[in-house]
Amino acid sequence: MSARHLFLPVLALGALLLSACASGPGSSAPSERDLEGTWVPSTAYSTSPFLTLDKDGTWTGSDGCNGGSGTWKLAPSGTLTVTSGPSTLIACEGEALPSVFSQSERVSIEGKDLILQDKKGTTLTTLVRGKAPSTPTPSGDAGSSAVVGTWAAAEPGVGQTPTLILNPDGTLNGNDGCNTLIGSWAESGDTVTLDALGSTRMACENVDAWLSAGKTARITDAELVVQSAEGKILGRLARG
């Protein structure tokens, strides 16, 4: 056999070995079905970050303070295409899974681990199967809670009227006079706790965005008295 004929099989074997090394030991190119479901960081956080990939091509996720959502699609080669919508920017202990997933362009599975990588193949995070945290809901019968509904500032001031909408499922949304608010709420006695009250980051001249600093609200017969974490009264909301 000539040297040329020996050289070609050696090249083919070398290419095969390089391909195997690039994929990593035990790694495989997953299908979309392999990715569907909820994934969490391998490191535990008190904020319970999660990423849920639905079979309809949509995703939702959170770092425990900021939520995100969008669409995803996986090519047979393992190339990942992700779109995402707007998200809040609250400082948070948890791993920023919505942001990480939005930057991911490749994905692989090694054993039970889901590996997300950027376009250069750098690993961004490693996830394992898990469950999304349950959404907090008001105590008692949510549908009959007296605080469910829309509350608005009696004295709106400059800008839009500060408004808080407490939904029956324990989520909230509204506006602080300038920025959109999102978060969750829970009721205990005569107090409403406002959790992770995030907002957009628009700059509005001469607007007192006091509502975005609210941490609790005391329930009275006719209004919600919004307070800071230190118990300082920030403002009052009446039924909208």
C-alpha cells in the first residue's frame, strides 16, 4: 500500500477523534423534546431561579427576582435560537437564567446536565432537572379577598397616576407615575406584603416615583397606606 493510501485513513481517524473531544465525554446533541421541561441551577439559591422550556417553543424563567420570557428553537446541529422580551433589573442573589438563556447559542446534554454555551462554545451555565417555584397567593380565598383589584393615588401629581393592581393569583402590576411595575403580593391580617416590586427604567422629569419603593401596605377601610421597608409612609392609594 502506498504512503498516500495510508495517509488518508490517518487523517479520517484524526478528524473523528477531534470531533469526539470537542463534544466532551458523555455529551450528546439533544432534540427539542430532550430540552422540554423545567431546569434549575446545580447550585442551590434561596431565590429559586428556574428556566422552563415549553413544547410550543416558548420559555419562561426567573432569577428569583426578575422574570423573563420569549421563544426558543433548536436545530439538529445543536444550535439554539432564543428571543426574549423585556425584563426588570432588580439586583438579585439568584443566577440570572433569563439573561443567560438569551445569550445561549449552543446546547448539549452530559448525563443529566444541560449545558448552555455561547457562540464560541464557552459554557455559560450547567442546569439540572427541577421544578418552578409556586406562585405566591393571598391567604384565604383569593377570589374573595377585599384587597384584590385596582388601587390608585388620590393625588396623582406629575406624570401618570400611581396605580397598583392586585391580581387574584398573587401577582401585581401597575405604574409608579413613570415606570411600569410588576411583582407579587401576599396578605396577612391587615397588611399586604409587596414582593420583588420591579419596574422598567424610564427617566421621567419631576416625577416622584414613591410607589416603586413600597414594601408593605396597611389596609384600612378606604385605602392602602403604602410604606417603605423601614415603615415610613410613602403614599396612599384608594380604590380605582
